Amino acid sequence: MSKKITLTIAGTDISFEPTMTAYNGFINNVNMNDKVAPAHNYLKKIVSQESKGALDDLLKSPGAAMQLTGVINTQFAPTLEITVKN
């Protein structure tokens, strides 16, 4: 499953193509002591070829990797409505 997600950040469109494999790898690599590096690596894996330069520039900003990852994952893996029946 691949879904193209395009974000407009400060007037620049940046496209990402997350996959289940990349998403699961990101989730598996996040730990209490290291959240930024897995987010940075995840974004570098899923960014569209034409958006690589714009992403590189954006990732120089503090907190950018975490903010972008949050928005992308909300679109890629939305919250499920779950009801427990007894």
C-alpha cells in the first residue's frame, strides 16, 4: 500500500510516498532515547525524488522531522474507531 501525501510548507510542496514497510520500520526504531533520528531516516526513505532537496533544507530546522512525521503518519495510518463488545 502506497499513498502519495503532499504537504505545503512555507509555500513549497513536498511529496511523500509512505509504505507499510517504511512505516513499520519507523515504529520499530523509535525508542525513549531516540525519536528524532528514526523520524529523519523515515522521511528520507519516503520523500519523493523531486522533493529531496526541499526536504533536506527543511530538516535543518529544529523539530521539523517530528512535525512532518506526525502529519504524514496521521494521513497514512489514521486512527481507527474501535468498539469493544461484550
